Amino acid sequence: MPGLLDDVIIRGGRALEDEDRQIRTLVQHHGLRGGLLRMEYERFYQFIVWKSLLAKYDAAIEYNHMGYLTDLMIRDDGGPKIFEMKCWREETTTKLQFRHSSPPRIRGRFLVGVFC
């Protein structure tokens, strides 16, 4: 499991950095600054991470797992791995809160990714 999580973080992080560079390049000629962080729509970040994983993994976003809508699912050895991805823009002392707690049926296979 740690290998999968590390890979998701590395691949997703690189994809987010690449997207940031592309946006900076596109808006520079308008005299604007900033890249990806100009976008506050969480699903956009999730889409970029998902897209970066498709070449290696059987992955799905907005996946319905046992009645719960999850942000990312990767089919890997031992069944589906479920990820919740959040765009967190608060102070580091702020607690990250979810819309629902991890259901008991998927506890232990539920991973959280925080970006922004």
C-alpha cells in the first residue's frame, strides 16, 4: 500500500506542477501572474491527478463504492483502493473536515490526499 500511495503522490504532484507551468505560460502574455492556484474548483485538481494515473492504473474519479461517492478509486492488488482528495486552503492549524466519516465497510482502504 505505501508504494501505491507514494506513486499517486509523485505522479499527481508532477501533473499538478506541469499544469501550473502551462497556465502560467498561457496567462503571462496578458500581464497576469499565477498558475493553477488561481483555480479554486476542487474537481479540476482531482481530474489532473486522475489523468496522471491512467497510463499505469485502472482508476476512476467520482466512483460509487458501496453507496458512497468517492473522489478516486484505483484497482490494485487486493481490490479497489479508495482516495479522498481535498483542496485545503486553510491555516495549517485548521482541522480537515469531511462531509461524511469513512464508512466502516471501507475503513482501512480509505486514503486521503490533500493538495493546494
